[in-house]
Amino acid sequence: MEKEYNYSEIQKKWQKYWEENNFYRAEDFSEKPKYYIMVMYPYPSGSGLHVGHCRNYIPADVVARYKRMKGFNVLNPIGYDAFGLPTENYAIEKGIPPQEITKKNIEIFRQQLKNLGISYDWTREINTSSPEYYKWTEWFFLLLYKRGLAYKDYSAQWWCPHCKTVLANEQLINGKCWRCDTPVVKKRLAEWFFKITEYADALEKDLETIDWPEKIKSMQKNWIGKSKGTEINFKAATADGTEYDIPVFTTRIDTIFGVTFLVVAPEHSLAKTLTTEENREKVLEYIKKAESEKEIDRLSTEKEKTGIFTGSYAMNPLNNEKVPILVGDYVVGTYGTGAVMSVPAHDQRDFVFAKKYKLPIRQVISPDGKEHELTEAYTEDGILINSGAFSTLKSNEAREKLATHIEKNHLGKSVTRSHIRDWLISRQRYWGAPIPVIHCEKHGIVPVPEENLPVLLPDEVDFTPRNTGESPLANDLDFVNTTCPICGGPAKRETDTQDGFACSSWYYLRYVDPHNDKAPFDRKKSDYWLPVDLYIGGAEHAVMHLLYSRFYAKVMYDAGLIGFNEPFKKLLNQGMILGIDHQKMSKSKGNVVNPDDVIKQYGADTLRMYILFMGPFDQDAIWSVETINGTHRFIKKLWTLFTSAIEEKKTEKVTLRKEKEINVIQDKMIQKITDQLENYKFNTTISSFMEWLNFLNKSAREIPDIIKTDAFTETMETFIKMLAPIAPHMADELWSRLDHKESVHLEQWPQATGIYKEEKVSIVLEVNGKVRDTIEIGKDTDEQTVKEIASNREKIKKMTSEGTILKIIYVKNKLLNIVLKK
RNA sequence: GCCGAAGUGGCGGAAUUGGCAGACGCGGCGGACUCAAAAUCCGCAGGGGUUCAGAGCCCCGUGAGGGUUCAACUCCCUCCUUCGGCACCA
């Protein structure tokens, strides 16, 4: 038998063995309890997998393998988020169809994943860009459409001039495109939306029911942004005497008597109507300028607030006071009603604005009921003043009374507003799932009948994006021209494609039934496997993928398609791996590490172990060649000790007193490592293995015969079993060298017997809270005995003689603290 | 500005959740093997003091300052720094 640690041979041998014996197939409807673990699937980019991906996939594989040994029927699938811009852009650049590029990239990714020794069920692999998959992405679009949750709207949208497509709200980062960092501009287009706002309440409320990182939950909560307030109606009249309603939304109805003007957004539908003749020219110019501004500038809080008087006035429904109406760019058109009541005394933005345009400021809330000179807005609650019948009330009381008063007199209503907007899903690009609708002159928008799905992406088309706001699919007349499913008359296909997040919103469902051609998935299979027990992925998807997926699940639940309304029971975020330059890994910085290179140099088991060891799983970590050497050293030491022990134990059998200790440490380690794995503390798990090996090595050095004992053999077996999820190749190799016929991966996870707890314990002896001595005594020794032993220790005796004992604290099996008065 | 997370040796990081701070690893130093180096193995190591030297003993020490407690990295208050998210949301 070979003595050298030849990891390439070992890897090859066992990967082949697992594959040939269908080791990691998940069995539908097995008797065992199910465990569905899933990682965020990769985008198969041209640059291949890098070690950053490993930070997610390796720990997830450890959990999958661990759970199998614990007796679970584990579903551990993988697939590819294959539609998307980078592939399409590359295709345009090189003149190769994206289908071909995707196929090639997936092959590379698949091989790289296999090299890592990850235990995926490869029979369930999915590819969102295959017609078998996107047929159902289209089907889900129709489901939403039928349920009134998909609609087309003509409005100003964010357009990325670089990607040449519109973007959803969530895909805007500080006014820039999430993919290419280009500042977005406004463009008026007819676009498809999903009504995620309809589920705002449920999406917020159900966050309480899922075990997700607080960080993600609070990000989603903020994103949904619920706020309770009052919508109150101001009446305005134009020069010709026509009356208009201007509803405004406020969370501070208690400040209503302090309103001194109204501001409407430049996009407000009445902005132009309300402008009087003499102001018309200036106001129109102002509106035009505001609308043409880039979103990034408009959003800037540093920007000075500007506005312009329309010439019209509105009436405060509570005191019938006439206040001027202005147009101002600090009012957001898409939030609330697009109009605000301005209370400069109690809102800092209104205050600044009023100062600038010399508008009146009236204090109506005071901390002490008296009026004060204001140098800035007083935004706290207080006592109402100058507020008619409501004066002298406290803010919170006033809010209640005013709300009742307003509802009773039909001046407005109490409402809950959300920050979240509907999800814009149409994209003016080629490489995505088609939107399955047809535009008929007679019948308008007609959904493609289900039996005609999928609407296939045409193969040969000039997919260069255009600046017109039209998809490149519009170039392909064979694709565009069709007939109306209702009347058979000439009609045109929708040419926009769906946002890639539509594909990823339901992919977890496809894994449970990946080859079904009658339905997206079988209900019985989804009932068996779902929801996902553990989902691991990056935090960057907090308000995109993770919110959309929850939305889809809720829609499906309401449609009776599934029996759960939250797809991912538990979520974990892995940290990033940064390059040796402490920067995010990227091709352009040249700091990317390819796992294949690491595997070549150290083997997959070392890479796996290093990824786990580099730091807490959920924190960022920096790639370090020195540390990977350390883990490799450990693996080699392990190999050397165990292979020589396997050889030695064949020579003779020995029994030694030291065996007891070997057993005790083994038991302790089983307990410790199991706890650590259960809590996803992979880094300390590796530390424990190192400690354990250090102990075994030291024992073998002190008593060389120890490796010939039964206890040592048993410990090796336990060690290897527990190491199997982490270093699966080496574990199987050593296991077979211990003369086992079956793979170690079919073994049960070891269980601690608790013998380590019956041992002696060391008690810390403290004087005035400082450690002075330690003693070894039997477990659960009573206080009196410990006190006696302690008082006979030289050091303690000396110290206690120098003062009087105030009190003695005894914590069983832990410590004794003597408090002295000096 | 608001919300969230985090500050521990030269470095990555441990600490059973209030009970021996610095596990494990990296780097470092000393030694063994070697002609030599690499690899490997053994040992030392938070800072300071005391001591001829070692053992020993003492003091200080988990971002800063205060507090609770017999006992604080851990709990409470104030502040500082770093990172992440949101940001004219009325």
C-alpha cells in the first residue's frame, strides 16, 4: 500500500467511485426525515468558479454530508442562473450565440464543482436558459397575469444607458445600475410590472416566522418601509374656478395647524394644471429641468432644495386657511400622494425651504407649551399650541383625536403607506425568458395559451441592444408577427424579456422535480421536500432575489399550488473571500484565485479544510497562502500518523492504561465537534480536529505502543468518520485502509457517551477574584470538602492569613472564590 | 442623518454565553536532523516588573471612560473608530 499522501490519485479514485455508485442521489418520498439544503446557484460566467464561490459551496456540502450521516434524506442540488447580460454582451462582442457560450461555461463550472468533491445530486441539475426551464418561467408570468398581478404601464422609468435596458427599483444602487455602475436616466416607456406592493404587508409580517439573519430581515423591513399616517385632502381652485383635490400624506397630523404652504412633486399630475398664466413659463421650465436630471443628482440629500410658486392656493381643511402651492424637487413623485403639506416649524426640510423662499413659519408643537424662537425645526413630539380646539393636547393624543375628527368629517383617512414599489420586470434584452403575451389590435393584450408554451427565443437574430427602448427581438419579424389566439387575426408578440430574477424566484421548486414536462413541479414532491431547510448565499441579494422569491411563494400559496408561504426556513450568509491585497476578488484587479490551481497544489481536501478554517463562516476573510500551508501540514500529519498506525497495529496487539485517556478525549471531541457543526462554527471545528490530532501525536510519541491498541484504532475510526464531511476523499481512503468494505460516507455519525463528564474536574481557586491556584478533584465534590482542601494549600493559606474572610463563593465543578478584607 | 454589525497578541481568530482571556493556526525566536538549505520534528512566546539566571512570584491587559457583581471580552450607561445597508419616505 502506498505510503505517500497522493491526493490526486485519492481524489480521482473516490470521485469516480461515488459517481458510479450514485452516492448522492436524493430519494423522493424516502422514509427518512428529509433535509433540503440549497446554495445560491452561480451565474456561469466566462471566468469560471473562483474561491469566493467555495466559501458558500464547501460549508454547505459539509452540512449536507453531516446531515446524511445523521440519518437524513438530503437534497443537495445545483444549477445555473444562466440568462443574463454578461453572456449576452460577450456574445455580441465575439459574434457567438449566447446559447453556445452558456453551454461551454456550464461545462467548466460543472467540472470545477466536481473537482471540489461536492456531494450534489447531479441528476437534478438545472439551467434557467434551457427551454425546458424557461417554459415554466413563462408559465409563472401567466399565473401572475391571470391573478391580476402583472400589468403594463406607461411611465418614466430608470434606464441604464450602458446596459440599454430599464431596471427595477431594487436594482438601482445609489442612482446607479447594479451591474455596471452607470448613472441611470429617466425614460418614458411602456413596461411590465409585477404587483409586489399587494404583498407588502404579508412580506413584512411573515419575516417574524423565518430564521434569517437579523441584518437581512431589517433590510427587507426597511425596503418595504411601512409607515402609518393620515391622508388628508386639501382643496385647490384654478383661475377658472375649477376645484381640485390635493390629497397629502403625513405621519404628523398633529402639526396640521402649522401648515404654511403645499409642495407638489414636478411629476405631480396637477402641477401644470394648477399653474396660473403669469407663472406658466417659469414653472414649465422648472419641471422640465427637474425631470431631465439624472436620478443620482436628484437623490442627493446634499443638493439644495429648490421650488417655484404655481400661483394657486389650497385650503387647509382644518382651519380653512389659504396656503400657497409650490412645485418642488424635494418631493418624490412616486411616494405617498406626490404632494406634501409643509410644516416648516416641525420638519427640517420644510424649514430650510421656507427660510430660502421667505415663507411663513408657525410653531404649533412646543416642548413646554410656550412659543419659542426657532433656529431649526422642532421635530420631537410635544404640546400643541396655536391649534384651535386641539391646543394644549399632547402630540400622541392630538394624533388620535385629529384622526377621528378627520374620518368623521370625511376630510381624509388613516392609511398605511409603503416605500416598496411594484417590480418592473421587462428588459429590453435578448438573453432572458420571453414574456408570453401577444398584442392584438382587436383584443389588446392576449396571454399566450398554456399549451403553446414555451415561447422560444429565436436562434438566429441580431441581438445587439438598441437605444430606442425596444428589445432586439423586435428586429426578428418572424418572431414578432403572429396571430391572435382569440380571433386568429394578425398580431404582434411582446418582444421584451423577463428580468433574470424571475427565473431565480422559483428555481428551488424545480429541483424537487426537474424533469417534469407537464407542470413546473409535482405537488406531492413539493410537499415532501419543501420548504428549504437551509439556504446559503450572499447578503447582496437581500432586497432583490430574496424578496422576489418570497413574493412568488406567497402568490403560489394563494393560488393553491404549494403548501407553504415562506420558501426558505433558515438563511445563512457566507462572508466574502478577499484577495491577498484585501480587495474584493475581480479579474481586473488580478487577485482572483482559481480553486483548480489550489487543488493541483494541495488537493481538494486541503482546500475544503482551509476554506472552513480561515475564519467565521459569515465573516469576510482574506486569502492567505501561509494559512493554507498550515492546514495542508495538518492533513499530512494526519495521514502520516494514521497510515503508520494502520500498519503497526497489524504487527501485535497491546493493552495499555493510557487507553482510558484516549477514550475520554474521543468522547469529548465527539461532543465538541458535533456542537460546533450544529452551530455552523466550521473554523473551530477544524481547530478541534487539530487539537485532537496533536493529542494523539503526542501520545504516540510518549508511548509508541499506543498506536497498537484497540482504543487507538477505535479513535482513528471515529476521527475519520467525523472528518468525512470535511475531507471526504482522504476519509474514504483511510477508511478503506482500515479494511472496511463500504464507504465511510454511509456510516452513522458517532455519538458521545458522556464518559468525559465523569472524570475529575479542575477547580480554580481565587482570592478576591484572582486566580491563585487550581486543584484536581472528583466531579461534584461538595463545598465543604473543597473549602478544606483549598485552605490547606500553601498559597491560599498564606493569603488568607493576611486578612479576614468576608465570604466564600463556590460554583460546583468550576471555582472557589475567597473574598478577603484587607 | 437613520438602521444594523463589529472593535481581543505581530496577524487570522478562540472563550461552554457572567467563572483560568489569548484555544487552534500563521508569522517569529531557539534547538534537532543536514556539508548546507528546503521539508520534517522538538521547544519558547500578551505587555511589564522582580531575580545573576531559570523556576517562582507580583502588577497591567479584550477600542475609551464610568457602573453593576465575589467575579465582566461577556450585562448596563456615555463616547470613539471601522464596515455594511438605507437615505429629501413627508
